[in-house]
Amino acid sequence: MYWNVEKETMDRPSLAKLQIELLRRTVERAARSPYYQKVFQKEGLSPASIRTLDDLRRFSFITKDTLREQYPYGFLATPKDEIVRLHSSSGTTGRPTVVFHTANDINEWTELLARCMYMVGVRKHDVFQNMMGYGLFTGGLGFHYGGERIGALVIPAGAGNTKRQIMLMTEFHTTVIHIIPSYALHFIKTLEEMKIDPKRDLHLRIAFLGAEPHSEATRKRIEEGLGINGYNSYGLSEMCGPGVAFECQEKQGMHVWEDGYILEVIDPKTREPVKDGDEGELVFTSLTREGMPLLRYCTRDVAVVYPEPCACGRTHRKISRIKGRTDDMMIVKGVNMYPIQIEKTLMAISGVGSNFQIILDTKEDNDHMIVKVEVLNDLFTGNLQQLNDLKKRITNELHTELLVTPEVELVEPNALPRSEGKAVRVIDKRDKWGD
């Protein structure tokens, strides 16, 4: 169970032995999927190929593009009638990434989230207000189930609607929240405007901060503003969602639950492993997944493994905050998106020119996106109503594609800078990530 400290404090040899056993089972399950069946046959691999953890390196890396190429069922390792849920994320080509879960996958994921939440002090007597989006996004449902597993009273508030969130907190004496860091800062400002002192008028004590990278300075502002302890979490839908790694009460890095995942850190250029303490790309192998086990999934997330043991006594290794990404994915208000999604949307609209630029900034403690769009010359010199109609259409269609509403600025042809090489589409002026 999630409160079983013995599982969290296994000595490294015992943990390695468990990982080898689980890895063999994972390879056996993976071999039932169309993708791995073909790859294993071609490369002469099987569960017997795993004798030590180093043997995992005999298996090929996979990426998000690999998952897209196998959409929708190429990685499905169980009969479809054993799948009880799917989660999905948008893709750069319009083809999403889909992740399948069996009932046992959901149970294992729930256990991991309950372990994370229990580790930092959530108990049965708590009231947990989940202020994250539900649906295909994994963050909301993952924490929801984890809170219920502990036995806390869970309020599935969802995202936004700040005044309603405050009403729920005051009426039901919310003690724990799950919130996007940028929204937490906005939330604090709203409380100030309403002359509500969270330390006096609310009952909050713990906040889980996730869905977007944030700095230690941001964490401290949230903690001071709400009078709570804030904890960083890490996850990705390809592994399960949140719950892959989580801070303990020491707040000195996030423990990766190594009885559920094998972590590798590689040089993103050479694809060779880096030593603990060196920055590299995180690569994960799932160990308990049934519906869609994945081997050596390259996350594009860059972090460091801390070589020192944790003062909390847990033996599972720790990673730093995510330092950045090796690709061009943007995270805006907790939503993953790519410049090509914006390009695809703009280029389908009549009257739009050939160039655009995305500017990301921080406005009132929140992410703010501006999309500058060149328009055709005859339209730019036309009447104002035509320009207003075009601006409104672009805004609506970008919102439909991205689930975030950007500010759209229309500019005349050739107003935006050109480059002889790769176009500079994104200018990120936000507060930088890191410690």
C-alpha cells in the first residue's frame, strides 16, 4: 500500500532485483503489441534477453513520434475489451498521442498518487480541492483518484472560476489543493483584491504544484501568499500521468518511484548515458503497465539525478526540477502546444500572410501569449471591419486548436523579421525556469 514505508526504503540491491523481475514481465507483455512483436522479432529480443538492468540498453529508444506513427493501436498489448480508459494529448501533425489503461493500470496509478500525497502529509481527514482540468488531460483524474484512495474528501472543482473556488474553500474548509503554479499566483492576487487573508480566513495547508515548470522563487511566493507547503510533482501521460516523481517533505528534488519505472538519463545528442549529477534527457521504462507498456521512452525533458541520498530515508533516486526540453514544445498555462499547430491553423485561414511570430511573456503572474500575424497587403489596406473580423476568426480558431486564448496582433506584410536559416517562431520572455 502507499503507506508501506518498506517499499520506499528498499536497499538498492533489493530494488534492482525487483526491477529485473518486473522488467522481464514488461517485455513479455510488450511482445503482445503489434509494434514490439515486430521489433523484437527483427532484433532477436525476448524476456530472456534481460539478465541484468544493463541489458535494457539492448532495446531501442522510442519517442513521441514513434507513438504517433503507431496510432491508434500499434502499442496496445492487451485485447481491446480489457481497456477501460484512454488518455490523449494533441500532436504537432494533428495526430494525437493515445495511452491506454486497463483496470489494473488505473489501480497502480492510483496507488502511486496516493503514495505521493500521503508522503507529504495528506490524510483521511483532509478536504482535497482539485483545481485542475479533467478529461483527456491526466492531471485532474490522477490526483482525484489518489485523494479518494487515501480517504480524503475530494472536491472535483476543475480549473478556473476563481470566486467559485474560494466559495468552495470557505464553505467546505479545504485543506489541500492541486493547482497550476501560474494560476496559484493569480489566485493569490484575487484573494488580496477580495480582502481575504488565506492564513486567517481559509484552512489551506498543502498545495500540489504541477502541469508546468516553475522556479523555486515562484514556489516560495505561492507558499508565502497562501500560507501553505507547496510540493513539486512530475509525470507524463505516456507513463501514466502525474505520480512518476514527487517531492518529499525535504523539498530537495523529486523521488522517482523506481518500483514502477526504470529511469535513465542520456545525452540528447549522443544518446549515451550520463552520470548522476550531469544534466541530460530523462528516459523512462514502465514496469507495471499492462495496456500499453513502453520501453525506453525519451521524454525530451531535461533534468539532473541527484547522487546524494535523501535525508527523508527513502532510497528511490531523486531528480531535479525539469530544466527545459530538448524539442520546441511550449507549455502555456499548463497546456502543451507546438508552433506547428499555430502554423497549421493560420495557414488555413484566408487573408493570412506567410509569416507569424509567437511571443510568450508573464503578465500579472500568468503566462501571456501574443501571436503576431502578417496579413495580405490588400486586406491590410482594406476597411477596419475586415481586419477586426479576421482577428476574431484567428483568435477563435487558435483557441479551438490550443485550448488557450492568445492575444492576436495583425501586422502588415514583411513587418516581422525574416531569417536565412530556421525561422525564429517563438520568443519566450517569461520568468525563467530553474532554481
